[in-house]
Amino acid sequence: MIDLTPQALIQDAIVVIVVMMSASLHEVAHGWVAYKCGDNTAKAMGRLTLNPLAHIDLFGSIILPFLMMLLGGPVFGYAKPVPYNPNNLRNRRTDELLVALAGPASNMVQVILGFIVLFLLGHLLPANEVALTTVSTHGGSGIAVLYWVFEILSLYIWANLILCFFNLLPIPPLDGSHIIAFFLKGKALLTYYQIARYSLPILLVILYVFPMMFHVNPLGAYFNVTAGVIYKGILNICFV
């Protein structure tokens, strides 16, 4: 059931903004590493900027994460891919791997930064205030503000974990496909490229067909043992 309460809608809006900004940084990281490896394409097109307006994709950055939030599933999205020309890379095989890893790595850096801030707040604030902020917004205005600070930080960490592990899936055009391709050679690589042609139908089946028809959610299970485990660990460290 879709939750349309004011608090739920505010949380949905925060998630969309967080995903939008995190996905933009993800794309900037790709372009920056490509630039450092010899390709000037992203820089020449003005895409090496932290201004999210240069990277926002209307569907992938706003509509998709909002719909997924309303439907109650894992929330992820994407920004406009930063263009780069692999032919300009100094060491194409190795540099393509570095460019692919840069996106998920940027999300993990954001997770670490969010964790540090959350940890400091969780241990520097009086224990009774931390408990109040994590339970409800009822109370003084100061407590309400603290609640939303913790809420935003928690959502920021969770969104970046989801973006990181979603992009590590070995399905083109996700970053994980480039990582897998790096370790394949000859016939194995050709077979992989043949399978990659059906990547979009495969992704749609994983996202929608399996959960709806067979009540099996492989993507949800994947997130539970990756992003979910890390997220729970972070919350335990910050609030226990």
C-alpha cells in the first residue's frame, strides 16, 4: 500500500534528491578518471562539474527513484552517462576497468563520509536526544530538526549503498559488466558479449517478472546480503 502521509512524502522527496545527487557524483567520477587516464571528452563537454543540473536524467534521476520509493522496493536511479572515448585512454584495457570502478567507488566514498558524520553525531550528542530523534518527531523543534538530520544521513548512506551494488551487477550497461569483461578473454568474452545483447530483458525479468509471477526477488536478496548487511552494521556502530 502506498503511504501518502506527509512524513512519508517528505522522506520520498529526500530519497529522490539524494539519489539524484549521488548518481551525479557517480557519473562525474567516471569522467574524472577517464580524464586522468587521457580522455578529454567529458571535460570538453562540460560534464566534469558537481552541478547536478548537468547530469540529471528526468526519468532515471527523478521519476524512477520516486516510483520505486512509492512501490516500497529498493530505490536506485541513474544520471546521464558521462561520455568518454576509450580510444583516447593511454592503456585501454586497464583504464577502462578503472573508469568502470570509479562510479561504484564514488558511492562507497559517500557512504564512508555519511557514516563518519552519523557516527560523530551519534556519539557526541546526549544519548537521550539521539534516542528521541530516531523514534519520532514529536517534541521540541530542536529534536525535530535532529530527527531529520539523522533521517537524511541514513537515507544518504542507504541510497549510495544501493547505487554502488546495483551498478556492480554484471549486466550491460552497468559498471559491473565492464569489470567482468576485463577478466574474460577469447571465446568466453565473445559469449559474454552475445549474452549482453539481451541485458535489458534480463534486467526487466529480474526487477519485475520474478517478484510478480514467482514471488522470488533475486535483486532484493542480493541487496540484503550486500547493501543491507553493511547498512545494518553502520547503524549498529553509530547507535549502539
